[in-house]
Amino acid sequence: MSVATASGYLESLLQGRAQLPISPLAWLNRLRAEAVERVGALRVPTTHDEDWRFTDISSLTKLPFQPVHAASPLQTAEAERFYLEPATIRLVFVDGMYAPQLSTQVPGAAGDSGIVVTHLSAAVSAHATTLESHLGRHAEFCNNAFTALNTAFLHDGALIIVPRDVAVDMPVHLLFIATQKEAASYPRCLLIAESGSAVTVIEDYVALQQGVYVTNAVTEIALADNAHVNHIRVQRDSGQAFHIADCAVSLARASRYQSTSIALGARISRYNLNVQLAGEGAECAVDGLALITERQLADTHTCIDHIKPHGSSRQLHKCIVDGAAHAVFNGKIMVRPGAQLTDSVQSSRNLLLSGRAHVDTKPQLEIFADDVKCAHGATVGQLDSEEVFYLKSRGLSEMTARNLLTYAFGAEIIERIPVSSLRHRLKQTVLEHTQRN
């Protein structure tokens, strides 16, 4: 794919912006204009780029899909099967467009606490100052073509603001439903957790059909001092879809960010997670699971950036790869010169279920401080023959033993999800994917 072709493709995607309404906020119009300018200067990444050398997305340039501008008449019964209990706070977007008839407002008790859960276009006036401080400020788009595209199309999305010292008991469910083939959507999420607050947010991508479409998502999360955010991300798009996503997280002093990302769907998916521990004593725990088969490709790139001292991070990423699928994991731990007494551990564990399955894994440490405790490691292999033998000695057949061990390998990540209904559904999915006759 030539540079000219790649640039022309990005410019063709911008044609869909003509139908975007002009925002009443001058700064938002400027932000979108800056993003359009960057799209014009950037190109689609290729395997010649170091960060994309294992992930060929040239087939994406053959899909100049435009966003949907008319909401699909989705019935409640069609969406209900994706609802989660007890997630009574729910925002639903259909093909990238907010669906008020499928969403639920903040219940009275939670509303009295001042928590804001709404869509961006409804909040531009009431929360203009807060939005200007955070929207487009965490997810860098100067050198990222897909984040620039998402920002160029920025109009609506999910907004969550948790006030100071407020703990939200029920999880907030952000549900993105794809219903149309040959369409592009640009989901946007902004979560602001003020000092001492706590919230669990589920970012959920699902499909009602198995056609080809493109999802280009951006999420920004800002944690103030002593805030606690549990962020669960589930990608279960159509097996023919393309899913490109960028998540940027900023942690202030003594804040805690817990992340669990599950990748099940899409023909090609790429998830970039960038976590900045910008305050002293900040903590993060980042877990991930990719469960793929046939010819799927799932690529996860993470960067955990320790900027201040006394920070800690834990990361466990697992891949279960079957068929001719290909999983990629690139995880960087950065420890800046001022981040003394950092404690960081990173582990990449990968399970191959067939001779054609393929994993490329690259955990890495970049340490510029001298008083730290950091470790990383990676494994790629098949099931442990001794474990299989042990289960067979207890009366299980070899196939049953292998299925059980494969399920347990993936379930370790899912067990860390605090929402029981979602945890149960994902366990069932892993069980179905790992059963062999």
C-alpha cells in the first residue's frame, strides 16, 4: 500500500463529516478542526511501522465506509439480551448514535449524589468547562491517524462524571451495538472521577449481524486524587468486523485504576491502552484476555508510564489462540527518572491450541530510575502434558482434561471482573470456545 493510497483513504473517510452539526462551543470546533488537519498529514500505518509490524491492516483501506446518520429502528427486545444486571445505569449507542429509548437515566438515589451519566451532545452547555479541560486532552491524536479520525468526527458519545467522595454502588454500562453492514462508527467515551470517588464502568461492543463494518473507538479516563475506577472492556464484534480502539488513562496522587479487557470478536482488532501514573503513589492493575480462532487477528499494545515515585502496576495478559488465528501483545513499562520506588510486574502468557496458531509477544521495560523493583516475563506454548496426565489419572478423558485446562487458563482473567452477570456470560463464552470433541 503506497503512502499516496493510504493518505487518500483517510481523506475519503472525512467526507462523512459534511453532515456533522456545528457545535455551539468554539473550542470543540477548533479541536475537531485540528484533528481534521492531522488526518490530512498522517497515513494509515503499515507493517513497515514498528508498532504495526505484526498487524497488516491494508485490507481496511478497501472499506471507505461512512458513518450512519439515521438511527436504526432497534426494538428494545433486540437490545435486551445484551443488558446486564445490576447495571441499571445504561447508555446505549446504535451504530455510533445515541439511543435514548434503550438507555436508562441515573436512578433517583444516584442522581441525588450528583453523578452525571449522559451523552456528550446533551452536556455541552451544562458541563462545558469540564469538557474543555478533558475532552481530547488525554488521547493524543497528533501522531495517531485513527484517534485523529475519531476526534474529527467527535459529536456525541458517553460522558460520566463522578463527583468528589461519591462511590457509585451499581456499575455503569456503556453498550455499543452494531446493526448495519458497511458502516463506520466512531464511539467516544469520557470518564472523569473526581477526588475520592469510585465507580465501575463496563464498555461493551456487540453486534446484531455478522457483516463487515468498522468501529474506531476512543476512551479517555481521568482520575483525580484518591479516585478508584474499575474499567471493564468487552469487544465481541462481528467476526468480519474491524475494531480499532485507543484508551488513555491519567492517574493523580494515590488513585487506583483497575482494567480488564476481553477481546473475542472482529476479524482484525487493535487495542491501544496508555496509562499515565502522573501522581505520587498511583496504582494500576491491567488484565487482558484475547480468545480468538479461525483467521482472526487480535493486537493489544499497552504502555504503563510511571512518572512519579511510589507508584505500582501489575499486568497480566493472556491469549488463547486456535485455528490459524494470530495474537499480538506489546506491553511497555516506562519508569521515568523521578519515579523512584516504583514496583511493577508484567506477565504475558499465551496458549496455542493448533499448529497453525501464532503469537507474537513483546513485554518490555524502560527504566530510568535506580531505586525500583520491576520484573517481566512471557511464555508461549501448548497445554502442560503433566497437567493433562494428572487429570487423566483422576478419570477424565484426554479431551475433557484439555478442555478443562484451556477453560481454566482463560477463566483466571474473567474471575477478576466484579460484575457477576457479565462474569457468568463471559465464562459461558470461554467454555463454548474451548470445548473440543
